[in-house]
Amino acid sequence: LLYIPETSTPVYLYVRKGARIRIRFDANEPGQPPTLRGNVANECEIVRRMNEAFSGDDPEEIARMSFPEYRKKLMDEYTAVVKLLKKVKDRKFAESALKELTARRDYNLYCYRASYKLYVAPEGDVEDAMFWDFARNIDLNDIANARSGLTELVLVWDMQSAHIERSDLNVLKELARRVSNQEVLDCLSGECMYSALLNETAVESLEETYALFTRICRDTATLQDMEQAYESKITAIRKFGPGKELLDLEMEDRNGTKVNLSSLKGKVRYVDVWASWCGPCRQEIPYIAKAYKDYQKKGLIVIGVAVWDKKEDHQKAVKDLNITWPQLFVPTQEATELYGISG
């Protein structure tokens, strides 16, 4: 994926040994897509259509359609790409692309159920027989469906209908119950474990999730990677919890003076760990500002802690975002390692 500077125009490319591609784009007409020429132009067009046509429609828009209407829309797009695939001489590419295209199509078709339950009948389910004919034929043991996200989508919405809490642990339980293909189990159990390592904060839940993951997964490399990440995460979160004393760390204020969080002992502190380049971090700032304004008189102290950042970028962001609460800067990875922050 190539982005043309200053316009953020995406160009989807397929490259291989011997590929020749010429891209023509008029920056004065940003509404016009780039044109591609060369010996892999068809492949590039296929990749573009696969990404743009099967990237997921707006759920509310999907819910306005009947399933036959939505299916026809997707099948028209699918058929158009299949016709292009027939023009490609590289059959290996064509076969691989067709498998991925079919998996993406089926993923999007199944999204109809999610849209229906979200916007039409939250306590009900799809009533269209055509949808359920399609759904019953989904192979949860197909690795292409696992990689497209379809397998997990099926499991999650079946769990929702059965009033089973959505969690990485419960998804793992459903995987173990309903999937027998070890390649699929290795792929999806690894994704579940990675998600748990990012989001789980309860020691008992993380321990149970990891124990089940190690029983399901058989891929040596995945097991080794997760073992190291798990040990680091579990060590970190065991240090936190109600009644635990804050792990102290020396940081720098905006003037470069050394400061410790423990100097604010006895105060209610909200510590915002962020970075100037992090989009979601920046989007949170106005909400933090409102909380700070509402509760500052009641004793709330907000502290920004910048990690994985450059000091000059951090200082510029503080100015641009009009941040008024104290900011501390950590020039090393010590804070993220100490507090178990992985992202």
C-alpha cells in the first residue's frame, strides 16, 4: 500500500520479481484515482477492488437492506473481480487471490447478522432463510475463513445470541469446542492470547486464559512468543491492584528537572500515559480536559506521562493541544516496562 504524499491517496500494489508499474496521478484532481500501467496492472486493480469493495460497509446502511439485496450487491462486486482474475497469467496469484476474495466476501455477508442485531432486533436474530442457508455452510475449519476474521465473527455472534459474555477466554473455549483444524486453532488462539495480553488486567482471568491457550495451541514459535509476553505481563499486573503501593519512577518535567510521582502522595492522581504521535491519545485530550476542569477544585490531579516520544514533538503537542496539566517525559522505556504498558 503506497500513500501519495500530502494527499493521503492510497495506491494498492501487487509487486513481484520482474514487476513494472507506472503510476500516474494528478495532485490537482485528488478526486480522480491514480491510473496504473505495467505488467502487473491487472493484479494491482484486483488488490484495489478487494480492499475497497470488501473492507466492510456501514452497519447501519447494511441493516436497511434485506439479505437478498445485500447479497446481490456483494455478489456483483465479487463477480467483477473474478472476471479480472481470469485475465491474469500468473495462475498462482489468481488461485491465492480467489481464496482470499471468497473469504472476504463471506465475511462481509456474515456481517449482515451483526448489523441486523445491532439496528433491527437486538434481542432477536436474522429471520431470512437465505442467510441461514449460507451461515450453515460456513466451514469453521477453513484457514482462509480464520484469516479473514469470519470464524471469530461467527463464534462471537453465536456467543452473543447464547448470552455468553464476550471475552478472549470465552472465545478460546468456543474454539476448543467447535474447531478441530490445528492450523486454525494455532492462528486464532494466538490472536486471542495477544488480545488478552493487551486488554486483560485481572490476574486470575489472564492465568486461566493462558492455561487454555497453551492447551489449544501447538505452534512452537507462537507458544514461545506468548510465553515471554505472558511472563512480562503477569509480573507487571501482579504489582497493581487495590491496596498496592504505586511503583515510583523518576521522570523529567518540561524544564528537564527530575520529578517523582511519589511527591504527589496523598492526592487523587489520574496518570495519562500517551505519545504525541498517537492519534487515539490525542483524541482523548479534550475529555481529560473536561474531567480536569470539573474535578480540579475537589482535589483531582492530572499528570501526563509521555513515553516512546521525542521531547521536541511532545512539547509541540502540549502547546498545540492546549494542555494545562503537568507533563512528565520519560526518555527511556523504563516506565512502560515497569508499568507493563505494551500499547
